[in-house]
Amino acid sequence: MTKASDLRAKSPDELKDMLLGLRKEQFNLRFQRATGQLESTNRIRAVRRDIARIKTLLGAEKRAGGKSAGGAAAAGA
């Protein structure tokens, strides 16, 4: 599970790359679950939450007008 503070330090391009990788992993985990090969069911939940964290940071950055996601999130807290 990735911490939000670690994600805030990344650039939007890095976050988008991470998001793509997590979505691929989510697909593979769903496929494994459907075929009965999944051993760690809690990984599905962790991946879903990591995806949500990244999407939240990307959305906060977009709303802030392209400023850093860390600054926008810290100002709202």
C-alpha cells in the first residue's frame, strides 16, 4: 500500500504511469480470482485503494489549476 505523502512527491506523469500499472495489476488480480488462482485476496483491496489515492491527487491537481498536488492537498487539510 502506497502512502499519500509518497504520492504527493511524484510528478503527474509518474502518477499516471503508476495508475496504468495498478489498473493492469487490478485486471490480472480479477482474472486470477475468477480462475481460482488468487492467493492473496487482500491485494485486490490495496490496489483499489491505491488507484483511488492517485485519482484523488490527480483530480486535486487539476482543480488547483496545475499547481503541485501536494500544495493543493495540504491547503485543504
